[in-house]
Amino acid sequence: PTYEAISYTWGDATKVRIITIGGKKVEITANAFQVISRRASYWEPKLIWIDSVCINQKDLEERSRQVQLMRELYRNASRVI
């Protein structure tokens, strides 16, 4: 599927927001929340890939594997913001 990849700075990890994805609450940084809020649209639904949401940051093994794939994720995105 077509998706946009978001590149951003994490910012202050102590400033967090809670979002709901698929009925589950997810904690993200305030910077990630701002970026997602700007790209989200009720009128034009789109898939967005953002590391802090799509990679389980608490699982060090998964995070390590996924970081190795990030170059490919950005390259295959329809747009990188």
C-alpha cells in the first residue's frame, strides 16, 4: 500500500500525548503528535509511517531490527515529510 513516511526530531521525551490507533492507546512525543496532526485528514485518509508509532520502542530487539529497515521504508514511501 502507498504510505507517507514522516521524518522528525523526537524532542522532549517527557512531553507526551496519547493517541488511539485501532482502539489501542499509544503514547507518543509531543513533536510526533504535531506532525501526525498536521498530516491527518478526515477527508483524505492516508497511511502514515512514523517510527515512534510503528516501531515498538520498548522492545529493544524489535527496535534494532526495524532501525535497519528504515532506509528502505523511507525509500519506498510515496512521500517523505
